[in-house]
Amino acid sequence: MTEPLLAIRGVKAFYGNIMALKGVDLDVNEGEIVTLIGANGAGKSTLMMTTFGDPRAREGSIVFEGRDITNLPTHEIAHLRIAQAPEGRRIFSRMSVLENLQMGATVSDPKHFDEDLARVCRLFPLLGERLNQRGGTLSGGEQQMLAIGRALMSRPRLLLLDEPSLGIAPILAKQIFRAIRELNERDGLTVFLVEQNAYHALKLAHRGYVIVNGQITLSGSGRELLQRPEVRAAYLEGGRH
């Protein structure tokens, strides 16, 4: 069997004295979309942030492409072609859309810039129309597209997406999920997705994990998890939008 692109083993992470992750095991194979679902405060975003080095894993290991990255600084992780679109978007609000995308490209070869910019504008035409507009004046959904576009400009092997549909209009959320599928199917991009909208996330994902109170409680294909009664009761009732 081939090794996973990302292998998380026995990871424990803390905020102060509170253990937020209690020994998490999770794999992301090359070419997959893997989603992590769970309630607010279950540890979803903590796991994604720990993968990117902040907070640090107190125990366990995080291995990317066979290399242990558990104790690497975040900027070194970014140079390994792991990119993150964090929860809350965190774009540079005073910079233009184009300048935000240029910031994303700083770890990539400059000769690819025009090609990568064209790819982002093809995926998200709204951004192409607003290249000179300040990031802070975009709608929430447009800012989310910009955060994903900025991450894509680094030509990642692995894209970490944290709550891409949170707080944005359903029509823009659908565009974002469609773009994720296209990136995966057309470009073979590997995606690790943390998402509160369990229905859309599991429909999109090849495989999924459920996290409860810092521990993985279920895993399986996206289709299998959609059918599990405990998943439907906890995360899907009334959630199809």
C-alpha cells in the first residue's frame, strides 16, 4: 500500500491546560478530498491549525510526503506546498484582490504567476472582475473565494480548507464547493476540508471523519457516513441547503 500524503497519528494538542485533541489518527491520500465534520468546539479547526503548526502537537506525529513536520515552523510547512485557507478568511483587507493573490504566490516560482492567476480567475470569475478592488470591500463569499485563490497561488500539493461555507450566502457556498470538486477532478488537487455543513461536505468528499470532543468517533466513505443514522441525527437533520 502506498503511504498517505498526510498521516496524523496519536496527535494531542492543548489550549493552555485544556486538551483540545485527544489522540487523533487521520489519513489523507493523494488525490482525495477528505472531510472532517463535527459540532462547534469538537476540535475540527484545532486539528487543521495543528497540521499547519499552530498550536503545536504536544504528542503524536504529523507526516507529510513521508517527512515528519510535527515540529516545523508554519512558514517552513508552507514551503512544502501545503496551503491553508483558514477559518474567518483572514485576507489582507487593505490590499487589492491582485495584491492578496501576489502574497499567496510568494512561495511559488514567479514564472507560473500569470498562468496561476488565470486559473484562479477562471475558477472564481468574480475575483477576475475585482482585481483592483480592496479585499476588505468584498462580500463574505467573495472574501472566501479570495482566501482560497490566495492559497492556490502557492501551487499546493495539499489544500487545507477550514469552514469555507461559514457565514456566506448559499449560492456562493455552492460555487465554492463546485470549485473544490473541479480542482480535485481536473487538477488532481488533494483537499483536507473542515466543514460544518456536513451534507455538502460528505457529498463532496471521498472519505470523511467525525470528531467528537477531540476524538475521532467514525470514519468511512462520504456516502457511507451520509447513510449512518447517528450522523444523520447529529449533523444532517434540517441541514440540506
